Amino acid sequence: MLGSFCLLFALGLASYCLVVGIVAAVRKDSRGDRLAETGRRAGMASFVAITAAALALVWSALNNDFSLAYIYGHTNRALPTPYKLAALWSGQEGSLLFWSWLLASYGFVLRLRHKVDRKLVANTSMILAGIQVFFLILVNFVANPFGLMDRVAADGKGLNALLQYPEMVIHPPMLYLGYVGFSVPFAFALAALMMRYPGEKWIHITRRWTMVTWLFLTCGITLGAHWAYAVLGWGGYWGWDPVENASFFPWLTGTAFLHSVMMQEKRGMMKVWNVWLIFVTFMLSILGTLLTRAGLVSSVHAFAQSSIGSWFVTFLCIIFTVCLVTYIINRKHLVAENKLESLVSRESSFLFNNLVLLAVTFAILCGTLFPILSEAVRGYKINVGPPFFNKVTIPMGLFLVFLTGVGPLLAWGSTSFASLRRNFTIPAALSLLVAVGLIVVDMRPWSGATQLGTWWSGIGISQFYSWMAIVLGTLVFACVASEFIRGGRVLREKLNTNLAGAMYHLTRRNMRRYGGYIAHIGFAVVVIGLAGLAFNQEKEQEMGLGDRLRIGHYELIGQAYTQDDNANYRSEAAQLDVYKDGKWLAQMNPEVRVYKANEQPDHMVAIHHSALEDLYVIYAGKNPDNGHTIIKAFVNPLVSFVWIGVLILICGTGLALVPNAAPVRATVPATVAVPAMKEHGMNPLGASK
Amino acid sequence: MKRLAEILLLSCMIMLLMGADSNSNDERFERLGSKIMCTCSCSQMLLKCNHVGCPNSDPMIRQLRALVGGGRDIVNGLASSSSDIAGLRPMSNDEDVLNWFRKTWGVTAVVEPGSRGLELWAWILPPLALTLGLFAVLFTMRNWRLRPAQAPASAKKLDPHLEALRDRARRETEL
């Protein structure tokens, strides 16, 4: 009751904020300003109302209030408390409420910081209110999380088994923070265009918003990949599932935006491109929510499906129309101030980087939406899976890695051949050395697959790609390292310090640039990790007591097979002793659980991590003919590089968010300064101690 | 310089587009198996399906093994005793194997678009978009280079001292 009332009240407040925002934008006088201020306050109040509604739903989940259909459908009494919290975003209605709450939170912070630029923030607040109204209409009238049951049940249906995993408590919020967060730079861009806002201030204001949002999305995608690796139990972390792809779209275009805004900031170029890039990024966020929540395409992630698709499609059409009309009316405002001086320049590398990122987005979009298109044209769905995505995106991705390495070596404006040769020789030589070294250690780019023969080669990706990925990853690493060393050397002499100290000062002086370079290193490490897929090994075998399964350097021996039963689930598990090269390594316990509330099976994968490879073991089930346990084992090389690479990427982006330190002034040597001070009757600091 | 850049670009493109696939039966089994999806609605690839008690993946895998004439045992001891591979002969053409699965298990069983009709467009569109984008970028660059530069709004007010410092910064940082 309270929740429903709060949602209705929030809708009223957000609508008021939207309407008075429009009136204030049209009037442009002091009365309009006062109206805008009331709208700002209403927007802040809507955050309080939506927070109260969200808390009411969480409270109902914690107290097993099965009179609410949503609580009945997504929790049960035996569900552990953290998963009851996760129930807020585990279903359609709850996740839409969660979307609204996150948007209201972003809006609250924005409205609180309105002194940055009152006029621009007022218009931005109006646009955010418009988005808020859409989501509040959905949660009030289409997918209300406070819908009541006809009869109160004794227990609920429980949470989806796949979601009962610690990472699942934080993965969706991170992803949603990313999706929702793009609303803010979108609203700023649209508001700035509507107002014909002079200069690049909107970009300066939104830079941190965009980076934080991008960071959340990166964390969300990685947590999702890790969850897929640890829970779905098929041995990999990225399966090109439509919902995975949906989270990737705004990430790719957001990455393009983060790079291309630098051209606008530094050179006053690509204004139209940047505005459209952020428009498209936001629309792709909405599309991502649509794909996740409306069940348009079949997915292992389709936890909540319904017929809200038409609402989202309508909303997307409205957004596109508003963006297009605003652009057409104000396009003269977006004239570039500079021209491109040379094809070999930082600007052109950004252009190509954007082109490749957009082409990858388009390719993935094509594959993801192809089943819908084929159903519309032919009357049945033609599925598109990993073979297509790998074949189409990996060559483009490798070109992107190449640009990641070369881009930072190019100067703004134009780069001379001498400068290019000076900067590029050592990184190129190093990557060439690695290329030859890999061939020496039997990783030949011209062979289709290794003796270890794997699904990697099977899905159309030859070992060449893997070799190329490692070589280009090294190139990126070497290019970035050479940039740090070159800058460090210059500063070392000026500051009279060692190279490491100089590199630290260098980074502190330009956090954005060098934080970005660290993020590039993280990307290179991820790419090297992905190259490990070419060497995956896989084996499946029936195992009884004392039976042995050999895979790579490992030997698994069946020690015991157990069964368990508790209030939440039944389980079967294997106890396996693992030996590596004859030496005992660890005991692994793969398990399969069947949750009682919904009779859903779920694999608890056993993973032994090491720096160079993971041993990944699944309890695959029992052979119905003889009752023997089936164990599936994988050796996945370089997986840890992927997780470590993402951590470096996150750290780099985090560093880029930190403000620069003031330049360190070179100190005057004491031998000169102290006598001079004494001559003038002054005491050096600390001299009296 | 220009020639070197062209050669470098060309070599990269050629290297990216090359790469051979192996043709042994085991590798064919892996390759084709990763183009087919389990049809039990678990949304997993055929060879990756870990669905406990899956009614579809076992017969599908056995049929694939029979059609390819090789491939690893996914579940030991079941392949030879099954009746769902009766009458199946190995096929030498990959597309024929995939078409057999499309016909037997429905078009949704194969997750790689075919090379005819509408499905061909799925393959054509991404590289076409990239090529058009490339031309668009090159065209934009050409336009930028031909267009006279606009004087910066603040050009007249530049402080000579500040400009000297900027020159020095450009020299030292190569920006």
C-alpha cells in the first residue's frame, strides 16, 4: 500500500518536474527561473518517494510478505537474506523499480550540484525527469511490483537458482548503474544542444559522469562474465548471448565517446559525432534493458520476460525523434573549429578507433537482432551464435588493439616520420621479438589448430588470431611503457629524482592521460588473456571410486561421491584429488544442486586458479544407464589475465578520474640557497631544530 | 613514409584475413559442434550443453559424430548402442551436415547463418558497414584537409609570453 502510494506520488513529482522544466525553458525569464527551481525540488523529492517504494519492497521480501505477487514469485522462506535483497532486481517489476531508483539517485546528485551551471542543470534535470516519468508509468501501470495475490501463500516460489550466487548480488546493480548512468551525459548533451550552449563546458561537466558510468558498466560486464564462468558451468566466460551482447553495446559506444570527446575538448572537432555518439549510447542502454527484460530474443539470461517490449520500442522512437528534431534545429551550432592537418595524427587514430568500435557494435547488433529480423521476414527465427560473432568481430577487434598501441605514439595535429620512427622502433622491435619467440615455442600462426585441438579452432578462429592477439597486446604494452619511460626521463632531470619517482610525478601531473595509458595496459592484458582460448582443453568421463581422469598436466582421482539435503536444495557432489605432474595439488568438490522451491538444477563448479591456467571441473550428472557420475574437466589457460587485465583497466580509469597534482617546482640546491639566506639574515626552514 | 604506411596496412589486413582451418574428423566434429545449438531450450551450444538429463544433446551429439565420421566421446559407452544414428552415413561437406541438422532438428538448431538469401546478409552487412564507414572517414578527412582553417576566437588576444610558453611545451612534449 505504502509502496504503491509512493510510486504514484513519485510519478506526480517527476511529471511536475518535467512540465515546469519545459515551461521554464520556453519562458526564459525570472519567473521561469523560479519555476525551474520548484521543478528541481520536485525532482529531488521524487528520489525520496522512489527510495521509500524500493525500501518497502525490500522490507516485504525480508519479512516474507507473500501477499505481494512479486515477493511470492521471487523469494521463499528458506532463501538467505542477501538473496532476498537481490530479489529487488531479479524480476521484471522489481528491476524496473530499481532502474527508476538509480535514475532518481543520479538525478538527486545532479540537482544537488546545480550550482555548477544553473541553467544547464535545469534543462538536464527536465530531460532526466522525462526519462523518469516513462519508467514510473511502467512501474505504476504496466509492471507494478506491489500487485497483490488473490490468496496469501504459505511460501514463495523462490529465487532463480542461477541467481543464487554472491556475485549476482552485485552484478545487476553494477550493470544497471552503467545503463542508467548514461542518462546523465545524454541529458546534458541534449540540453546543451537545445540551449545552443556555447563551448565545451557540458563535456567538462559530464566527463566524470561518463567515466564513472563506463566504469560501472565495465565492472558489471566483468562480474557477469565471471558469474557465467563460475555458475553456468560450460567452461567459458563469454558466450555471445543476446543479453551479454546487450550490455556490450553501450560499453562499446561509450568507449568510442570517451575517446572522441578528447578531440572536441582539445581541437573543437567532431561535435556532431560526439552528440550523436552519446545519443546512440543512451538508446543502446534502453535497447539493452529491452532485450534483458522483454524477452525479444532467447537467452540463458532471460530471467524476466513479458510484453513490455512495445512500451520500450515506443520510448526509443520518442527519444530518437526528440534527438533528431533537436539536432536538425540546432545543427549549425555544431560546426568544427579546426581541420585535420595530417592523416598520421592522434586525431585520425581517434577517428579510426571510433570507426572500428562502431563497426563492432553494428556487427554484434546485426547478429543479436538477426533472429527477430528473420522471423519478421521469413516467419521463423534463424539463430546466430558464437561462430558468427567470432568470425566477424575478432579481425576488427585485432585492428582496434593495433590502434590502441599506435594511437598514443601519434601527436596531435601531425606526426613527423622521424618522430614516428623514434617512438615506434623499440615497441615494434619488441613485439616482433615476441612474435618470433612464440613461433619458436611452437605457436605457429599459419597452423589452424594446435595438437590440443579445441573448440576455439572449431568455431572458426585459427591459432593465427591467438598469435596476433599476443603480439599486438605486447605492442600496446611496449608503446605505453615507452611513453612512460620517455616522459619519466624528461622529468627525472628536472626534478632530480629516479626514473620511478619521475614517472610517478608524470602521472600525477596528468592523471587523465597516464590513467588512460594504464587502462590501455589493462586492455592489452585482457587481449592476451583472450588469446589463451586457443589452448583450452576439455575432457568428459564417467568416474567411479578410484577412477582417473587425465587432462593436460593434471590427473583427477575420484575419492568420494556424496549427497546432501537441506531446506533450500538437494545436492550431489564429487570429491576429487587433483595431482599435477604427479604431485598432489588440491582437492576439488564439483557439485550440482537442485533447488526445492522451483526444482531448478544449478552447477557449483570447482575451479583451481593459477597464474597461467585454471583447472575447471563440473559435476555433469549421472549416466542414466549405469548410475556412474560424469565429470567434465577443462584446462583454461590465461583466464586470470582476463580478470587481472580488467582490474588494471578499472584502476587506470579510476586514476584518470583523480584531479591532477600541481606541477612540482624544482628545488634550489641547499648549498646555494642557505648561504644566500644567511647573507640576508634569514633562517632556512628547520635550521633551528 | 606514405608507402611504408600503405605496406604496413596491407600486411596487417592480409595477416588478419588469413588463417587456415584443419580438416581432420575430430576437428570437424568440434567445428561443426560449435555451430549447432542444443534444442532443448537451454540456449547452450551443443558441445557445451551441461543440462542435467538433457533429452536432446546426447542424440544430437551421436548423430553429429556419425555424420562427421569421428569426434570425441562426450558420454562414454552410449554411442554404439544407440538407435538414433541408424542409417546415417558420413558426409564430406560441412554445409550438408548443417542442413541435415536444420532439417531434422529445425532451423534454429544451427547458429551460424547460411550463405544464401537473407542469411547471407548477416555476413555481408558488418564488413559492408565497416567499408562504408572507412570511406566516410576518409572522405571526412579529405574535406577537413581541403577546408580552410577557422581562426580560433581568441587568436587576436594571445599573449606573446603565453604563446612562447606554449611553443616550448609543444616542443618538449611533442603535442
